[in-house]
Amino acid sequence: MTAQVDLLFISAHPDDTELSCGGTIVRSVKEGLRVGMVDLTRGEMGTRGTPAVRKREAQTSADVLGAAFREQLDFGDGGLRTGREEELQIIEIVRRSRPSLVFAPWPDERHPDHVRAGRIVTDAAFYAGLRQLRTALDAHRPQAVVYYIQGHMAPPSFVVDVTEWWKTKMRAIASFKSQFHAPGSKEPETFISRKHFIEMIDARGRHFGAFIGAEYGEAFVTRHPPKIENIIAAYEGREV
Ligand SMILES: [Zn+2]
């Protein structure tokens, strides 16, 4: 079920990836890259929806984005476990899907599950490349772990122009009917179910876009700066 992919997006909870990276996923898929998605928990601590509903919604969203697969693990929402057993599960997925880049939450974060997810994915991506760590699959070490920004702001290392793909991203987010603003819903209101939250996602996309002179952008943090082939093209459309 886990196919080989170019980019592997890993999140603590179903819907985290869509909010921070949905446009980048759609753009990458449209440009011919294969994308895999992994949720480390089932989101069972969420106020709204049930794990079964959220799993269905997550698959619908993955289909909207064009992901080759979406896997859901069970590390425990609200207390995400980061032991050796969990690490080995991520190592197996990295070795099976053999991505060039792995995406994870920036570990300096408000939600402790995001912090833990960012750390364990960073470690597992490295360990997956150790040949002497023998599992049923060959070693594979991705080129880099790229971090996406969630609750706490971090200075972006680069921004992806997702203007053309923004509507599809928002359609993927809307797949999570139980979580986000749905007029007439009888579920209890939460921070993320208010209309205001979706407006904030829009504003954040515009804010990050403004950094690169685009209407919408998604920002990422890396510990290794990306190599730039064309420094003039990198600033195309900008003015000092
Ligand atoms: Zn989350």
C-alpha cells in the first residue's frame, strides 16, 4: 500500500498537513512528483468527529490533493509516543516509500504532539539510512527533512508559490467536515471550527505569499539552506 514517492509528508494529526502544506502537495503532484502522507495519530482527542469519521475525511482530502497514499498510525493523540517501536514504524515507512524529501512539523511548537512528531521524524529519517540497522527493507536516507510551520512562527528558509493551487488546498481542508467551519453543524464549537480560523489560514497564505511577491505561499524551515540555481529567478517579480 505504501508506494515509492518523491515527497513524504508526516504529521501528528490528520489535517495538520493540509493546513500547512496542502498547496505544495497539489503543486508537486501536478508537476509530476509522487507524494505520500502519514498521520502519526488518529486524532482521537479532537473535540469534534470520531477517529472513524476523521479517517474517512483524511482519505477524501488525500484524494483531493492527489496523494499516492495516506497511512494512519496510532502513536496516541495528546501524548504522542516516541519510543523505539514508534521510531521503527517510521523507519519502515521511509525505507518502503524511499522519498527524496521528508516533511515534518517544525519542532519548536505550541502543541507538544507537534514537537514530538518533528523530533521523532527527524531522528527516524536519519536512522532509516543506517545500513547496519537491519530490517526487512534496504536502508534509505532522504536528502533532507523540511519543516512546516504551525502554531509558533519561525523565520522561513523558503516559500513555495501556491497561488494556482490554493483553491484545491482549501477544498482538501473542507473535506474535514467534522473539524472546520460547517454552517449548521451540531458539533461543539472549537478554536478551529470557527469561521475565523479558516480566514486566518487564508491570511497566513497571503502573508507568506507576500514574502515572494505571490498571492499565496506556504513557508518552510530547513536546517540546511536550499541550493539556488538561479538567483535572479528566485526573486522574479519582486522589487526592493
Ligand atoms: Zn496537529
